Amino acid sequence: MRAHSTYEHLLVMPVGIGRNNSITPMLKTELIIDTGSSLTWVQSLPCESCYKQGDQFPYYNRFASETYEAVRCIDVMCRGLPLANHTECSDLAWDSKEPCSYSVLYGDGTTTSGVIGTDKFYFQDPYGLGYQSVMSMPFGVGTSNHIPDRLTLSTPGVTGLMRGYGTLLEKLAVKKFSHCFPRDEHDTGSLSFGEKAKIIGAKVDLIKSRSYVARLTNVYVSGKFISMGINDVLPTEMLFDTGSTTSMLDPKIMDAVVEAIKRPLIKFQPKQVDDFELCYDLIELCSINLDEVAKVTFEFNYATDIDLLSLNLWKSNRKNNSTCLGIHRGPPDLNVFGNNLMRDINIGYTLDEDDLAMYFHRQHCKR
């Protein structure tokens, strides 16, 4: 399907919800694709607290949908979903008929809470000519949602693309999908499921889990191996998260990468801008090919190298005349490959237990 970028290169997909006929047409909306989450949710009426999502898309109203079904704590579906999605039910008797509630906190500070229900979902085909329907899709009816003030997110919700019971991938019964984030946030990218998924390029085997995690074994800057010092932190795990606008490295790895980048740029004065740790004057670096002197390469499983170019690594801000390294210092042992590193790279996923992997193919992703 065609998918377009929104704030900070988040990729969103068109979705329909509810019965689709002349009397009760489906609700047309858009949801962020998030490989770091299993839960699909949408802002819903009656809102206890909802962020402004603009006038283009109305809020979902479960009371107006003939195909909506409530999920109770007693239901197998509620008990089978990940515990983080129905924490309040764990405090009730196993046979409680109270609504299956959920509450989720994302790494950027976004929160959503409400109840779990099911409805009929429609997903647009790759050419925009029609919709594929999914009956009884579990999702979060988000009646209390919050985004941090620093974000300008206006998308009505999230589509979780992790694997497991009750997830979109399970309901679609697909073993492959792929996405391609465009370089420019205003351009259109792509998202494909099943046989339409594009599975080509460098293969990275994943650790067998619900989320998409690979073994990071070495890091290079401009082809040169980076030593992490006496207290080696490699190999370690790295999470691939399309829903994260921030890429992060363990503090020790971050220190090594920053120092390795500074060396070939020694004649320029580094600075810190906002929450970016390594920045330079934008005009000064115009004469430098950052792909030659500061290309970062992640090696996975001692076998596969993924090169990150300047369009992935550096974020320019003409307002303060700076260009900054777009990787942040994370807490110990947390490494996140966020969507800023995914631009102009087609990433395909194979989900069979004996072939759980991601495939990276650099290409121009604008459609």
C-alpha cells in the first residue's frame, strides 16, 4: 500500500474501520506503523483526554459502529493479549466481565489508555484500488491519549507490527512484509504485506522474539573498526523500531562513535544543540563529504554490514545554522535503530520461525 510520511518521518497507513455500506460507511483514518509495538489503537469517543488530530480524520466512535464488539476480562482474547495491554484485569477475578482495559507508555512519552475491542478493519491494497478486510481485529479504543508538547503528532493512532497473538500480522496471516521510508517527510513511501513484500538485499538474522532485535557485533566509522576500550559492550542487542523518531546507542558505544567522528573533523568546533550531542556549523561542513569521513557502519552477527549515510545520520537545522548527529545517548544496554536511520532503505521482513530475518536494500523510496 502507499504510505506517506508525517512528523519526523513517521510512516502512516490508510485504514478503514467499521461496517462498510451505504447506511454505515467505514471510518477512514490513518495510523502510524510501529514495529516496536504489538498494539493497534485509535483515538476514540467519548474522549476523556485526546490530543488534537486535525479536521481531516474524525474520531472513532464504537457506539456508532455496528461491527464493534467489546472484549471483557474473562474473554480468552483479553487473557491472550500481552499483559501490558490489560494490566487492570490482572487485579480482578479471572471470571470478571469488566471491560478489558489497556494502558501503554511509549519511549517518547506518548501514552494511550482505554479498553480493548474488536471491529472490522480495512487495509488499502498497494495500488489504492480497494481494501482488504480483516474481521474481528483486536485494537485499543483510546479514550485517554497524550503526546509530549515537543511533538506535533496529529495521526489518530498506531498500527502495531510486532508478531504474536491478536496482532495485525496474525490476523492478516502473512509471513512477510516490507516498508520503505522516503528521504523527505512530505513524500510518499510504501508498505507491503505477503507476496507483495519486497525481500531483497543484505540479510540480518533476528533473535527469535516478538520484537525485531538483532545482534550488533561491531561498529565502524569510515571503514575503521572502533575499539570500545577495556569494558567491551559488544556484542549487544539492537531493536529496530519504525515508531521511534530517535535512534539511540548505549553510552559506551555512543562515546566511541562520537570520538571517531570528531577525529576527521578536528579542524571544526563541535557544539551541542538542544538534545543533540554532536553538532557543527552548517556552513562550515558544506565543504566536507560526510559520507567519506563520517560514514557509520553497523555489523550484525559478525556477518552483515549496514552502512548509514549522511542522509540517515545527520539532521540539519537552518534556523540555528547547525547540522547534528541524529543518534542519541541511550541508557545502558539500550540500542535503538529508529526510523531516521531507515530513510531510503527498503527493509523486508521474513517471519517464519526457521527464517526470521530482515533484508536491507538501499534505494530511492519516493513514490
